[in-house]
Amino acid sequence: MIPVRDVVGLGAASERAVDTAVPIVRVALAEFDLPAPPPEVHAAAVRADARTDPVRGWLVGVSDGDRWGFWGPIHVSVARQVPAVVGAALPLPGTADPAWFGRLLRRATRHAHTGLLAVAVGAVELALWDLAAKRAGLPVWRLLAPAAVAGPMPAYATCFGVRGDAARIAAVMDEVAGTYTVQKWDPAVLGDDLVDVTVDFVRRRGPGRLAVDFHGAWPADRVRAACAPVAGGLAWVEEPYHPDEIDRARPGEFGVAHAAGEHCYGGADTVQLREGRVDVWQPDAVFCGGLVSLLGIVHAARAAGARCAPHGGGLLPALHLAVTGAPIDVLEFHLLLEPRRSLHLAGAPLPGGSDGPGAAPAGTLPVPTAPGWGGDLHADLRLDLVDV
């Protein structure tokens, strides 16, 4: 087994809470299809916008011959890349430690440091962590730390997909604000029809309660003009530059924090975040190539003096790292998407708010207790696994 000496925050296998090396005899893909989750699993404020179409996606699985570890859902375009990255690096049967496995996959394929190949690397590495944890009968975070250092973890609410007139948007903003300190919307809330609602919300609730995500699709001068009515009142502006142009940003140019980084495909891409003086780094464990790569970026954010609020596509890995004490400030919880994104898992943690014993406070995510990322697969999931 290759010793792990140069991975930020993990140390050698002998220094971790549990030996994570596992035998691998199969790697497989499977498409799944589940009915939409019931409306009541969504926050009451956004329940009227909950989708009712089936949840479809792909899972990548890694097996030791007895158990399976999975990661998903991934898009079919990512699933198509999995055979290439696995075939280049992993003769089967073999043995791998997830702490160095992602790096091995990236180096075995010259172009696996970015794009869809990097996302495929992340999916396979995360599936291997799931397998290692299930072999130990522990949540993933317990492979890294003997006890929870932090938790429950604070989350902010992403409200994409909420639609309605000004009165409804105002009502949703207020209801969400009763649970979450920060909520994020798309730029429609700064459009002519809704900007008065947004200005009124900021005035009544105070600055720093609402963020706007421009998805890297707007010219920076247009972002500045759109934000002018709430100057200084936003929590942050997200991706005001295209991911290729972050280094052009000027410190303080939007009057509030600049958030970016979900499209970092590895530690090397953080050079742009540093160059653009980005205030809030938002790496995604899947996009950046896995849990170990995410941990490196999280520590790089701390070294740069930036806050770290990982992107919601990698919510579960970010939550498990945060529990171990990794310097993560807040997690993104997508009110309408996350109940669908984690539907394939039997025990995925959802935000607190119940009154039962040991319940997490409202607007936080509990410390995971189920083995792996979120326990077994959904009881109704029947997979036709195809070896890669």
C-alpha cells in the first residue's frame, strides 16, 4: 500500500482513526429511476414548487466482493468517463486506499485533472470512501477522526426553482429567513418585477441575509448595475465572473463578498481564486476530484484568509469533513434539489428543526451516523449493475 504522507490533513494510514485500504474486485455503473420524494420532505416555504417528475440518474459502485460502496447521482456524461479513468489506473482485482486513490486516477490519465474526467475521478473516489466506511460499519467521517469535533453544521438555503409573483416571493423570503441566516437566489430577484421585494427584505432583515448567484454568465459591469439597489446589503455575489476570468476580479468591486470556486477541478485552480482575491471559496467534492482534493482546497482557503462554503453538489462529503473539524464555515442546502439528489440513500441527513431528542437545531445539518455517506440504498432501488 502506498503511504500517504503528502495529503493535506490526512497523514499516513497508520495515523488515521481506521485503516481505509480496501480490496476492489468490481467497479460498475447503474442507471436508476425513483418516484419523486413526497412534498412533505421539502421545506414548507417551497413545497408548492416541489417537482413531481421521477428522479433519474446514474450511480458508480465499487465492490470488495461482499459489499458495495456507491456515489451518485452522476450525469450520464460523467458515467461515460468512468471506464477510462478506472481502466487506466486499476487492474482488478486490486487494493486501494481512498486517501491516495483519487490522485492515482488523476495521474494515470493525462487529462483527468479537469472537466468531465475530473468529475468521474471524484465519483469513483467518493464511492471508494463509501465502501471503506461500510466495511468498517462507520460513517465516512469516522474513518478520519475518532470523534466529532463539530456539529450540527450551519447551512444556508438555496432557493432556486421557487417561482411566483412579488407577493409570493416576499412570503418565501420571510419564511426561509425564519430558519436560515442566509438564503441564495438567482438574479431574477434583482429584475424589474422583484427588485422592490428584495430591497424591502434587505431593509427589514438587515444586511448579509441574502445572496445572489450570477452563474458566471453575466458581464461584471452588469452585475454591479444589478446589485446597485441593494449596495452593501447582500451576503455575497456568487460567480460574478465566468470561471475562466476570476483572476480579473478586483477586491471589493461589488461592495460585498465575492464568492466563487465550485468549478475548481483541483488544487491548482485555486491560483485563480487567490489572484481574484475571492472572499468565499465554494469547492465541490465531486467537481474537484474527491474528498481528499476537497480537503486540500478547504485548507488552501484558510491559508488565503477566505471563508469556505462548499458547493451543494458535494454536500455529503463537505458535511463529513466539517464534522472532523475541517475549516468549513457553512454548507449549502438546496431546498428543492437536495431531497431529490439524496433520494437514492436510505439515511442521508436532512436539516434539523424537529423537537425530538438529539435533534439538530433548525437550519443546521446533523452529524451523520449511518455507515458510509448515508447508509444503504433506498429500499425500492433495484440496480442493474454493469461492470466497467
